[in-house]
Amino acid sequence: RTVFVRKKNLMVQRLGELGIRCARPSEGTFYAWASIAGLAAPLNDAEVFFRRALEHKVMTVPGSFFDVNPRKLRAGPSPLASWVRFSYGPPEANVRTGLERLATMLGKR
């Protein structure tokens, strides 16, 4: 538990420094749910962010993957298009490496 709290705090702090705002710190999982809406286009789009992060060897999950819209009753783009899920489940060294790679991707090293 102590290790996960430390990794969560590291992730939330570093993402904030990169302009990525967590909705609220997780209380029971190993994921951070965060908005990238404040990033410059096109990186404020979770699908673009996802592809760019992959180029930097970082796995993220676009928020639209969690958008529940059965039978496509809601028209238009996903309201989660600027949200991303980040995991702090891996070993701390991997979390730090991923955050530094994201910093490089965003030009904030």
C-alpha cells in the first residue's frame, strides 16, 4: 500500500507539471484518470496522445475506450475525447521512465 501511494503521488504530481490534470487522486486502484484538454493541439486529443505516446514507448488508454454509448444514442464526439487513463501499477522505475518519456514528448523535459 505504501509503495502504491508513493507511485500515485509521483504520477499525479508529475502529470500536473506536464499540464495534465488528474480528475482526483485514485483511492483504490492503480490508475490515474486525467484530462489532457489543456495541452496544445493536437495532443489534447486522447487518440492522438495515445499514438504519440506509443512512439515514445509509453502505453496510455484513451478515455473514449471507456465511453459507454449503447446503441449509439448520443450523437457527436465522445465527451471523454480529452481524457486519458494512466497506470501507476508497474514498478516505480518504469513509472518514472514513462513519465520522463511523456515529458520529452511534450517538450517539457
